[in-house]
Amino acid sequence: MVTIDKARAAKPALRAALESVEGVCGVGLAQRGDESDWVLRVNVYTLSARKDVPPVIDGVPVQVAVVGAVTAL
């Protein structure tokens, strides 16, 4: 299990790791399982962008969601 504090602490390292990855449109936190288990969540435009996202950063699992193009309403 990963606490929200540990996930928050790992988020800057993930953002830095994704700086040069094309297709990333968001990085955040998400609950996994119960309320005390957290992961980092990366939103990407395309399925091909997933390959460049690390599965774990600083001991925190990373989930990837393909969300497509994000536009304002």
C-alpha cells in the first residue's frame, strides 16, 4: 500500500521523468483499492505514448490512461 503522502512526494520525480515524453497530457494521483492505497496516474493522448511511462517511480505504482485529445468545451 502507498500512502497519499508518499504518492505526492513521488509526483515531481515522475513529472521530471516525463518531461521529454511526447503525448503526456496530465499527471496526478488516484486511489487504488481502498482509501489508503494511492498510485500516480498519467493521462496520455495515444496508446503509443504508454511505452515511455515508467511502471513505478520511487516505489509508487504508475497507472496510464489513454484519454485521447483533450479540448476545452
